[in-house]
Amino acid sequence: MLIRNKQEIIDALKEKIAAITDYISPLAKEQFEVSPGGKWSAGQNLDHLIRSIKPLQPAYGLPKLILRILFGKTNRPSKTYEQVVDKYKSKLAAGGRATGQFVPPYISFENKDQLIKKYELQKQKLVAKIEKQTEENLDKYI
């Protein structure tokens, strides 16, 4: 999946989130709660994704100058989606683990529908922020 612009980011985000929702929605209690080999359950993975998406929303609302002040200027060219995924997977393979606020607690099956709705809501908020930023950037050049 070659992603070259913000609209493609939005489309890919919608597609990936829909795929996760489609995968988790039909899971039975045992499938949703099982932690194979000490790994996270489907519910914990979903909770982790919600925790990971939420902090992105404010960042998309900030002006580039503020982001540069907070995080500095990049010292390398941007990576493609595939490069980011490959780097993420290699960090996990090397023993990388989520920390702090990104570590999910035990998630019971009874929370599944609520988590799916929360996940969809976080997606909608993030997509809205990205779209708004895109519109504001276009307005500057029109």
C-alpha cells in the first residue's frame, strides 16, 4: 500500500480500522479473551489501539510551528507507510513493548461492544482532524 498524500492516509486509516472492527466484532467470548502464548488478547489489542490513536488527535490540530517547538525538526526524510510498518515490526521482534499509558488492562468480553464503539469514535475524531487540517492547509494556497 503506497501512501503518498493525506487523502490516502485517510483512506488507509478508514480501511485498516474497518478491517480490525470486522475481525473483532464476530469473536466469541473465548476468542476475544484468549491470550495466546502470553500475548495480548483481541480485547487488549483493541484497547491498546484506542490508547494509541487518542493522542494523535490533538497533534493534528496543532500548527506546524508548535509541533516543531515541541518535537524539533526532523533530521531525516519521511518514511513510507511500508517503512514505518517494517520498522515497527522490527522493534517488536527485537523485544520492544508498550509502556505506560499504552499498556492495556485485562479486557472482558462484556466490554467488547463498548470498545468497538469507542474505537470507531476515535477513528472518526482522528479522520475529522486530518481532514480539517487538510482543508486549512488548502485554504492557505487558494
